[in-house]
Amino acid sequence: MRGLRNADMLETETTLERILSELEQADSLDGMQSVSEALRDYYDVDHLVYHWVDSRGDQYGCGTYSEEWQNKYVAENYLRIDPVVQGCYRRFHPVDWKRLDWSSKAAREFLRVSAEYGVGNQGISIPIRGPNGQFAMFTVNTSCDDDTWERFSEENRRDLILIAHYFNEKALEFEPERQPEQSQSLSPREVDAMTLLAIGYSRAQVANSLSISEHTLRVYIESARFKLGALNTTHAVARAMSRGLIVI
């Protein structure tokens, strides 16, 4: 599984930039499918999947799960018991599969069957909520031990969140009659706040670094979120990064 190391950093950054450029230029589901396969290989994981429900309720997807597993999932109506889907519906932040509740008999059976179809024992899913009721999930899945997975998650979590929102921005382009978004600039203080949040500071640490109260910080964050059309702080940070409004 991929982690950036010394002399490899320039090469891997160039590879990732090329793949994301392909995503930006994609004009069909086939294009997004090719990018999902390239990212799976880049991160050296078993599967990478993006699935969304648009404002009309139509479902789309791209990814590397086998067709047999996709058909099995639909035929058995696993959507109603899948702890990953249920967990993502209730959360806004990335969901590590190990932290979900797999204690029920149905969930354990689902996990056993999914393994037979090549689904790995480790995973992280990023829930995304877009305009007009759109809901999406971006998932990276693989088989490895807990220590290896923890290192992978720590090294790549921030990039995966950003990539998830890149996928979602591209998916929204395929929505019929979608109005183009108007980009608004952030104030210097909003840029400072978003930048510090992006590099992992807590709200208390951000407020302390900027010598402001947490109440004032909340005002900056909410203002930036509104300008970016984001549903939460993580989404706002991802959008600010993807649009080049902040750089880390």
C-alpha cells in the first residue's frame, strides 16, 4: 500500500496529478471508471468505489468491485443492513469500517459473504452530501493487518477526502439542468482559518494561532462555508483546496 517516501515523492505526486487531471477532463461515466481503476493501482489497494444518488433519485457508480458482488448486493438488498452505508448516512466525517457496529447477526453474515466476493477486511468511506438531496460515498477498501491500515489511513486520509470531493464535483456535472456554481473569494482571515483547519489544527488551536475567540472563528468558518456552498467544515476545506483558494 502506498505511502510517499523520499526520492519517490516527485514521481508519485506527478502520477497523482496526472490521474486527477484525467478526472477533471472526464466527460462520461466511463472516464470516471478509468480514473477509479488508476487510483486503485496508484494506492495499491484492492478496491476504490464511488457511488452517488442524484437529485432525482437515480443512482450511478464507478469502481472496482466485481460485477458478481454488485449483482449479489442488489439481489440480496444488502443496502438495508450494510453497516457502512448506515454509518455514512449518520455521519459527515470519514468512516473507518473498524469503528462501525458489526455485532448483529445480519451484519456478520454480510461481512462473511462480502469477503467471499473479494471485499477486503479494511475500509474507509467518505460520505458526501451535495445540493438538492444528493448523497454520495467514496470508498477505499483492501485486505491487510490493522497496523498497516492505520499507517495507510494516516498518510492518505487528507488526500482521499479531497479526491472524494473531486469525484463528486465531476458527478454533479452530469446532473441535468444543473446551474454552474459561482465562485466567491475568501477573506484573508477566512483563508487563514481554512488553511489551519486543513493542516489538522483543532478549532481551539486555530483560534489561539489567530489570537481570536472560538466564537469569532466560528463566524469565519460559517462565512467561508456559505461562500463555498459547503454543507460542513470538512466539505468547505476540501472545496477551498480543490479551487486553489488555500494551499497547504
